[in-house]
Amino acid sequence: MAGIRFNLTPQLPLTDLCTLAKWYQIENDLLVEQASESSQLGEDFIVFFGAQADTQFLQDAIEFIGETNINAVSLYQPAAQLAPALAFDVKVQFDDSKAYKKQLRSFAAEHGFEGAYLSKPASLSQPGLLIMDMDSTAIEIECIDEIARLADVYDEVASVTAMAMAGQLGFSESLYKRVAKLEGIELSLIQQLKDNLPLIEGIQELCQTLKVHNWQLVLASGGFTWFAEALQAPLSLDAFYANELEIKEARLTGKVLGGVVDAQKKADILAKTRTQLGLVKQQTIAIGDGANDLVMMAEAGTGVAIHGKPKVVENADAAICHGSLLQLLYFIALPK
């Protein structure tokens, strides 16, 4: 079978050379299309996305991964709104996966891409579960900060947040202290915020795509039910879990009702929902941006940092640091 020579000058976009969603083997600087009956994909993949791949980047990526570690390569486009991504079916061996992923992200960034190493990724074509954080993940803001701004107590709330970030307060204690600063705020003051929550780019399109493929969508947030309920319809959520603000006479009392949705509670929600749905762990994804999402992300088959804090990106299975959340499809819609 004739192959496609990719060590070309001038460099060409791979879209000019490769058929989308086809797997190619690398043989003597040629891309040779795999016969469908002989293609047997592995369980580990490296994906580069966020820019247009050309023949020079393909050569650089092969050198970075090591040609002997590559089973096959494919260019694929899981949604019309997304640029094609480059996937490698790999057999990479490493002693420290966290260090390797950091090297991979650095290599990708140097070339204008984002990169992810995926082991046994979920499949879009099979039923699955997406558990998502709310603040700074599904929406662009931190609701408690915006309430504090409207009520002119932002600095007081931010000082408590800083203590929590420094490890001087646990999540539950910091939540109680911050909510206490909101006592007396009228609901009418924050109704407009609730009515106009800024969705993160691509979240609606992602949720629509997942629902079409029989995925369940659950929001598990350390934020508040008062805002989470506003996302149920636009995101087609099957369920949401968050902290409940006590309200009396159309004002916040400064108290939280019931148990706190903290890091462990989020993980418990994922595990319980997975069991109820009869799903294998591989078909579960958790996304978030903060440290209190890490336990939940570890409980999932794949934990993905969304525009995350450095610690979260470092410890996540994969990360989307720039652009649309629809890019999550790169991780679950690999070519068959």
C-alpha cells in the first residue's frame, strides 16, 4: 500500500495529506493507512489539540514520543466547531506519569498546542457520566465573590478565601465564615446575577453532544443551589448538588443549611451516581478548576482540569487550559 511522505519541505498542513479519522502507521517516513480489519488500537493515547498540525509538528511530535513507542497516528475532528487534533496510539513506559505529563504539556505549549496523555479514555459512543464543578468550570465566575461585590463586602470575603487557600482554614470552615459575611443581603440584589450566569465557552454544546450519546450530566459544587438550579435547564442537567443558603424574608441569613458539599462529598456523589447507573469507572469524567475538585477527579475514570489552578493541572489526568470546553470531545471521541 502506498504511503504519504511527511518529511516534506515546504511544510504542509496535515489536513492536506491525511484523511480525517483514519489511523496510519509510520513506516520509513511514510504514513501508511491501516487496513480496517487489521487495526487493533491500544489503551493509551497522546493527543495534541488547539492549533493546526503540519508535517513539521508531526516530525517533532514523533521525535518527542519516540517512533518505537507509536503504534499509529490519526488526525480527527470530533465536532465541526473544533479544529482537527492529532492523536497517537502509544505504548509509552514511564516511571513517573506526573512528570511525563508535565513534559508533554511543556512540549505542546512550545509548539502552540495543548497536549494530553490518556490511559483507557472514556468512549462517547457508550453511555457515560460527566460530573462537573460549577464556579469557574461550568460558569465563568465565582458566585460568592460576585455576591460579595454586589453587597460591598468583597474584601472581607476575599480575606477568608485567602486563609483557606493558604491552608489556614478547611473548606467547610471557610465556607461558613464567608457566607456569614453575606447576612442581610436581599435576594433582589443578586437575582440579576442568577438570571445571567455567564456560561463558560463551549459548555452548552458539550452538554448537548453528551446527551445525544446517552450520557448523564451531574453538577457537584461547593457553591450554592440557588445558582445551580438556574443551570439545570440550559445544561440539561440530570441532577445537581450544592450548598443551600438559608433565606428568610427574602434575605440571606448568613447561614448554610444541611451538610456541606466539600471535596469528599463531590467524590461520594460521583461514586454513588456511577453505581446507580451501572457504569464502569472508565466511562466517568470529572471536571473542575480548584483543589477541592481533585478528590472527585481521582474518583473518575478521567479527571480533567478546566482552566485550572497549577496544582490542579499538575494532578489531573488531562487539562484544557485554553479555549472552549467543547474540546473535552478530543478526549472521548478518538477515532475507532
